[in-house]
Amino acid sequence: MIETSVPGDDEQMISDEPVKSTDNATRVPADMIAACWTSAGNVRPDASPALSPIPITERIAAVASAGFAGMGIVAADLAAIEAGVGLRTLRAMLDDSPLKFVEIELLEKWWIPRGEDGNTFAVRDLLFRASDVLGPTHIKIGSENAEPRDLAPYTEPLLELTRQAAEHGTRIALEPMPFSIVSTIPAGADLARSTGHPDCGIIVDAWHVFRAGTKLDELRDSLTSDVVFGIELDDADAEVVGTLLSDTMDNRRLCGDGTFDLTGLVGVLRDIGYTGTWGTEILSTEFRSTALDLALKRAIDTARAFVE
């Protein structure tokens, strides 16, 4: 059965085997999430449509078999599932699996009113329909790929979106990205807090922390546990290859295979009191061409090494 409550300390056990931390205290294994692109197979996020070539039944089975406690599903896949077997069948598949959590995404340009050019209400409506059936922990949103700007005008539209999400039994998790108008984690946290709504928070993706040049001390000063709804771990080479956007989609590395200070990042997140799930999001040409079962096993093992 998919759990719709906010993951906390007592929800993190997926095994009876305790794990020893470096300070000799015991810590139960963390609930790990396969972010949507980690299990999507050979498809880039900028494909049109960005539809996984792997049947959802196979993805659910592979994610669960690798040891994950939950998975992400992108809007293009949800639309295909809704038009095919139906969202209720998807819910039954998830209920029949060991997976406890599901995340859905991605909504951008959410501030443009319905009916105006560029609005994304078709995606919003789809994600809300999926929320009614799937009970996701949150809906992940982005913003717009453009230069950073004053974010004050976005508070009210974000608050309205969050209120609507709450009516559908879920939360809004904004993912700041260095090539978008919400370009840093501290800026995203400030924007989420500006709504004054407890169901609005952020996703902290290691890639977007370090590729934005955000220092760990900045994170420590800007984050509180109540505003962090999810974590995504990944790694990278020291230098960006090509554009930052193409580097983001094609060159991520497994945790520990790059230069990110993931130990420091995890330490900061634990220090602020974060006790939720831990995700991993690997996007790379190499990873997409790897057999799904092997790719998922590598992704969870390398991420878990830093979490635990």
C-alpha cells in the first residue's frame, strides 16, 4: 500500500537489520527513492514526449527488486498510463508491490493563468488527477529555463498552486535548478517559505547544489527540516561539458564517481534535522544505455553508501 503521509523517522525502516554509522550509533536503513529518470531507461527529459520505453510494470518490479522504497513518475508516462490501463490500475500495481512512496512530476510555468499563451494547466490537471488516485508524497515542480529574476511576484501563484495541491491530498515540492529562474536552493527555500503554507517545500538535488556553486555553509544557514520535502543524490566531474543543461541530462555520475562533497551535503541535511526519504537521480548517456536492473542496483548501492 502506498503511504501518503510525510515520511519520518518511524517510516524509514525497510529492513530489520540495523546499520552502524561512523559514530557507532545504530541507524536503520533509509527509505530510498528512485527519482523518475533513474528508472525511465533510454529517454532524455527533453524528448517530446519524454516517455519511458520500459513498461510501467517492469519499472515497478525492477525498482522494488533493487531495494528502493518508492519511485518517481513523470507526467508523460502518467498521461500514457491514464490513456491506456488507467491510473487506478497503476495504483493497484503499486499497492501489490513493496513500494511505499510515489512522487509525480514535473510542472513548470505554473504562474501563467489558464487560457493564456504558455500556460501549463493541461499538465497541472493531469498531475492533480493522478494525485487523487495515487496519493503521492508530493508533486515536483520546476520553474522556467531562463536567467534568475525577482521571485516576489511568484509567491501568490505558488501559494494558489499549493492550496490546490492540498485539496488533492498532496504537497508541492519546488526543485531549484541553476539554469532556471529559481536558480539556487536558498532562493527556492525562501520562495517556498514566502507562501506561508506548510505544504510548500523544496527538493534538494546534489547536482543543483554544487553546479549552482552553493556552499554547504549557505545551505546550513538557509535550510530547515520543514521546508525540505525530498533529496536527490548524484555526482559529477569537476568541469561542465557543453552547456549546463546538456551536462545535466547527459553527464551525471553515480554517487562517489565524481567530485561532489556528498558526505558534507548529507551531513548538513542531517544536521538541520531532515528525517525523510533519500532519492537518487542519475541522468547520463551511459546510465540510460545500461540494463535497468543493473542500473538501479548501482544507483541505490552508491547512494546508500553516503546516506548510511
